[in-house]
Amino acid sequence: MKSILAFFCLWFSVSAWANQLESIRIWPSPDNTRIVLDMGSAPAYEYFMLNGPHRLVVDLKQTQGRVKFAAINNNSELITRIRSSKPPVPSSYRLVFELKSGVKPVVFPLAPAGDYGHRLVIDLPYADQSRAPQQVVRKAAPVGQKEIIIAIDPGHGGEDPGA
């Protein structure tokens, strides 16, 4: 009887946390800060912003996390601190990103590809777009001369360095 009870307790605890937050990666780019949450399976999530101070709160449903926040490489000038908080339901995991300013996050999941498993991507665009790449200035070629086009591929950020 005890072994049956233990089996059901284990089964219910495993099914309550069907997903795992494996790691958090942060990459600041010229126009935003990208946060990637590496997940064990497809994430079910909700998020919202808080002000005073500025925070992004992400609730990962039916998820547990074993992330060591001190080990996260945070070079973002926007994110001041990352921490967990009490989730709305016990089977969820709540992440809090403390920010220097308010943002309008863009959040989307990615299916496994290449060496990566399931991911939840969070882009935090900078309010000050002065870091964004400059617009291309195009001048007409002098009469009788051919126009030359020079293209530069700066890469796509993160693990993809471009050409």
C-alpha cells in the first residue's frame, strides 16, 4: 500500500511540473536586449509589466526551475537584476526581470532547432533608438559611370556571427 501511495505521489508531482527551465541567456544587441529561456519542452507562459520600479514578470506554467541566477552572464544595460518570485499557483515558476526603464517586450516561443531545444525568447527594445544601425545613404552615380553596391552582413547576433 505504501509503495502504491508513493507511486501516485511521485506521478502527481512529476505531472504538476511537466516542464523545466534549464538556463537563461542574455544578449544585448544595438537595438534591444534579448533574453532566451532554455526549456525542457514547449513553454506555456504569461507575462506582464510592472512600474515603480520597472519590472517584467514572466509566469511559466507547470514549470520548475533550477537556474542559478548568480551564474547568468548579464551584460545588458537595461536589466539590473533577475530573480524568482512566488508564483500565482504552486506548479508555476515566476521570473522577475528588474529593469532600468519601461519597455514593451516582444515574447515568442521557438521550437527545437539544431543544437537548441525549446526556447522562450524575450526581446526588450531600447526606448532610445540611437544605438540602432544608421540608415543607408544612397547617392546617384555620376553620368556615364556604373553604380557600385557594397553590402555588409553584420550577422544576426548570438550564436550566428554572420559573414
